Amino acid sequence: MSDEVKLAVLEQKFADFANIVNRLDDAIDKLSEVSSNVVKMLAVHEERIEQTVKTNDILFKLVEERKKENERHYEKTCERIEELEIKVEEVKKVKWMIVGMGVLVAAGSSLLGNLISNYLTPNNIPVKLERRIVVPQNGSN
């Protein structure tokens, strides 16, 4: 083989090699772009994850606050119910006292009425019963 053929073969191989190098450069550029885009996406996702964590923390705090608030309202409601139950028991006591006083007043007035009746009406009234026979006269018919 002559030098010219060798040179032509080498030039062809060099051209093919340059083409391969250009393709590799393009592939590296595309991989760099993809890597850059992946980094951007990861940054966005990381930010979203941080926001989600912050939001979750806020929501958990709100839930705990509402839970404590509901417990306070529940305790106040229970106290109020107990107070009302005590008042109802007191009203029942007063009701039964009034009923008892009414019974006593009724019994007392009945007894007083009997005493006054006995006092005003003497027990030993002398009664004299006479028997009279009325005979009709004959001339008046």
C-alpha cells in the first residue's frame, strides 16, 4: 500500500473519529442539560417537600390547639351540667317542702276547724222532749 492510500485511510478514520467525538460532545451536552433539569426538578421537589412539612406542622399545631380548646369547652360544659343538677335538686327539695307545708296547713286548718266547731257548739245541751197529741175538734169540719 502506498503512502497516499494509507494517508487517505487515516484521513477517513480521522474523519470518522471526529464524527464520533462530535456525537460524544452532543451526548455530553444533552446529558449536561438533563442533569441540569434534574437538579432543577429536585430543587423544586425539595422546596415542595419543605412546604409540605411546614404545612403539616402548622396543621398538627392547629389540631392540638382545637383539641385543647374542645377539652376546655367539654370541662366547662360538664361543670355547668353539675351546677344545673345541683339547682334542680334544690328546686325538688323546695317543692317537697312546699307540699309538706301544704299538707300541714290543710291538717292544721282541719284540726283548727274541728276545735273551733267544738268550742262554739256546746256538747251538753239540755233537751227536753215532750210529746203532744193534737186532737182535732169535731165542729170545725
